[in-house]
Amino acid sequence: MGLLKLFNKLNTKNEESQLSFIPKDIIDLLWFKDGPNKNYTEKSKSQKINIGGVVFSITTSYSTEPSLISTTEKIVKPSTSDIEPPGYYPSYERLTPNQRYIYLDWLKNIDNEIDISYVFIFYYGLERHLFTSDFIKAWDTINRLRKHHKNNSFTQYSINALIASCIVHNRPDLFIQLLQNTDYIDDLVVSDLYLLAKHKLGGEITPKEIMKIASKVGFKNNRYLKNDALIFENELINIMIERFNKPGIELSNIDLYKCPLESVAIMANYSMDNNQRIVNLPSIIDNEEFKSLVNELLIQAHENTKSKIKEIRKNGGYVPVVNNNIKPKVKKKAEKIYDKSVLFEAIDTSIFDENEGYYLNYICPNCNEKIEKMPVTKCKCSYCKKDILIKNSIFTGEKIAITADENIKMNNIKNERVRRNFITNNITNHQLDIYKIKKEVDTKGIIIEEVLIKEIEQIALDNKIANELGIYRCNLLDIGKIYERIGKLEKALELYLLVCFYDLNGASNSYVRFNREDIFLAPAIIEWINKISKLLKLSQEDIEARYRLITGKYTEEDMFMKESIALTCIKKALYEGVNIRGSYSEVLEQIIETTNV
């Protein structure tokens, strides 16, 4: 069902739903392409910020927002828990119907555990709110996400965005709140952006922060700094109080004009212009005067710590150590995709258990001889002269020592896992009968992928007859991906070109089959065409010939895009990297503007 229908269902009185209503405070932070909650436009809003004479700008819109929700996108509740996560650079538009269900269901309670790619989809949209006048809701929500979702990439991107928003909105109170939150102690990075915020909003660099940037200012003798951090910090505090009458260095006195510029990523949202996402800011850390002062303090603290420890040990005292509160590691459970099912045989998930013991006990997996030490990645056994490979078990994630043959076996299992997830997602997304598929495989002696192609081809034909051309082109895309996975690249290429043909004619699911106001070429599909072209060693003329063949074979009466114009669009996207999107008239203008006359 589409999102609009889903929302209507969720709001219908006296009607029980399998989903709870997404809270209003979350709805208010989502971006909608259409429907009653439509709130997104690609019109840019820019704000210039001046920090000590250095000007940078924040642009809150550039191209299509990855968190943008369309109420017409298909949503299907998964029948299995084995749904492949979206992966890197996710967007709502590219989610499968099953993944959309998982994402929208998670929005009921964003504290719940979920794959980080779904968190990023929501977070991308929050970044747009973060740099507008009404940013507090986004600020609080990002902090809430940071509390419940631990991921290094998300942690770093989000703290940079929060710090940048403090600067943009001139909110020292929020910056102090950020620093006082104990959840930030472990993930605090004393970056150029962080120090710039202290410079603008008022603040001192503390002894703990100085210790964090020791290597960045050229301090190399970190023996005591690491092993005796408590004593080192205390000595540093004493030095700073003696020198500055307080345990901190004022940053507001540093001349930003004397600081070299450093590129800093302040947003994760990849739909923003890179010139706005990544800005050049003054690097206080690289200011020569600052570096010299901090280095001097660290050297003195090192000498004082050395003397202090010597004195403590001489008197038989106790040298305090840092308690890292290391939590016991929890072994990962093997995925269910390896279990026996209607379509798949079980894969033994214990086959590498013995290899964990080899790694822990320094035993060669080839000859079972004890060796002196395990390599980081690879070495030859000193006894049998065969390779010992150190890998992470595909089942548990634990370190294992394996042979070259076992490594091949594990790679084959990895490929089979990807295949099984791909097949399962297609079956779920298209709501196919798994027992019918099994029967076709057994009676006709063909592989599962070939059955999927036949089943989805029938679905595609039904959608075309029903004038659901937007869904039809998605069906063609799914079939193309199956062909590509089983190595039939010519068939995959033909279908990708056909999808482009329909997209250039604005294939729609409404009574207007082809919409002149919505033309585009999906960058991902263009990338796939390029990749296959290289693999098949096809020239530009070869691609043009294939595209003409497609247009000649599949042209329909109510299509409006001329073959010559369509071919120009394809060439612009493929060979010049032009992003084709807009109304028919806008696309024509775009072609003219990007063509050298």
C-alpha cells in the first residue's frame, strides 16, 4: 500500500492497525514530496556566516533530498526478518517496499534498535532543519538518536552538524549543553570545528582536550600520557593554573587570520552541494603560536609526571590507572539466512569454530603445529610453509586462522548469503508464492533466478496493461538486476536502457500514462549501464545502436520524447555526467545549456 493510504489507515477511527501512528513530533521533521503533508521544495536557501573575517555559507537545499517521502511509493510488510539493509548512501526513494515498511515502522519509536542506514535516512532530513530558524526540534531529535544509535560515522557526522548549528545560530547555551552531556565523553573529537566553536561562542581548551590533540600539535612522547593519564592530567592542570590562573587556555585571543584553512565536513546529507557540505574553516590546531604553546605545556607535564611517578614508587605508593570500563564482547549469532528453508539447504555455521581456537592458541590451521605468533593478516607457517590467513568469521565475526582453501570456502559462503538475501527480497517485494517457485525449480530443472524472471515478467505485463507504468518500469529494473546477477549482461543492459526510455517519457501510474512534468534519468541506472558497457567493451556507437533498437521496438503512441532528444539525454548522462531531471521544457533547456555551440 502507498504511504498516503497507510497514513489514512492509521488515522481511521475505530479501525485497528498493525502499525501505531507515527508521533506528530516525528511527522513534523519528515520531508514529503507530495500528499497532504507536502513540505519540500528544491528552491535553495542560503545563509552566510562570518567568523573572524572568514565567511562560509550554509545552503539548506540543493538537489533531491534522500529522506524525501513520496506517499505513492509501495509499502509491503515483510514476511521474513531476513531483509537486506539499504547499505551506504541510502535514500527513501531507493528503498524496497519491505525496507520502506521497516523504516516507517521504526519511526514509531526512533529509540528502537535498527540498521544504521535507516537512521541515516531520517538524519539526512534533520540536517536540513538544523540550519533553519526552527531548529530546536531537530537538535533535540539528533541528540536522541545519538543516545540510542552508536556508530562511528553517524557519531562524527552528527556532532559536527550540531557544533556547526551552534555557530550558525550563535547558541553558546546549546554548545555548553552539548559538552556537559556525559554521553559525549567517549566520542568527543577535539577538531578544528570544535575549537572554532569555542573561539566564537566563548570557552577554554581544557587539559583533557589538550591531551586529545597531543599528536596533532607534534607531541610524540606519549608514554605517560597514555599509561598514566590521571597523573598526567593532574600535572597539566597544575601547570595551567600556575601559568594562567585557571585550568584552561582562552581561545578568543587567537587571530583566525593567522590560522591556515582546513576542509571540514559539517553535513552528511549527500544531496547538498559539496561546497556547502565541506567548508574551509580556520584551523586553530595548525596555528603556529597555538601549537608551540600546547607542545610546551605537554612537554612540561610529561617531565612532571615522570618525576611524580618516580617519587610515588620510591615511597611504595600506588600509581592510579584509568578504568576503561571495558565491556565483555558479545559473540554475534549466525544469520537465519543460513538455515534450511523451502528453497535453500542449510549451511553449517559451525565449520569455522575450530579455527577460532587455532587463532587464540597460535596453531597453524594447515599442519596443527604451534607457532610463535599469529600474523595480522597473512603469513607462511614456519613448519609446513603454507599460508595462514587471519579473517573474521562470516558467522560469528570472531577472528579465525584459516587455510587458503578455507578462505575460498568462506568467500563462496559470502556470495551465497548475498544471493539468498537477493532472492528472498525479490520474493517478498513481489509477494511471490515460494512453494510455486520451488515446484518450478524442481520440475523444470532451472535455477531460482530464472523462475523469478518469469514471475516478475508476468507482474510487469499486468501492470503495463493496467497503465501502472511507473510500477512497470520498476519491474523491468528488478528483472534487469536478476539478469545482471546471473551474468546475462546483454539482457540486463537492454532492460536498463528500456527503463531509461520510459523515464525520459515520464512513465506514470496515473490516468496520464506519460507525464511531461516529471522526466529524469536515475544516476544509479546510468552507472550500471556504464559498468556493463565497460565489461562488454561496448563503444559509444554500440550503446547508441542498442538504444535506437529499444526505442524502435517499444515506442508507444502517447510517448512525447523524440528519439533524437532522448538519445541526446542518454549521451549527456552517460558521457558528460549531466543530471537529467525536470519537466520536458526544463530538460530541453538543460540540454541546450550543456551543449557547446
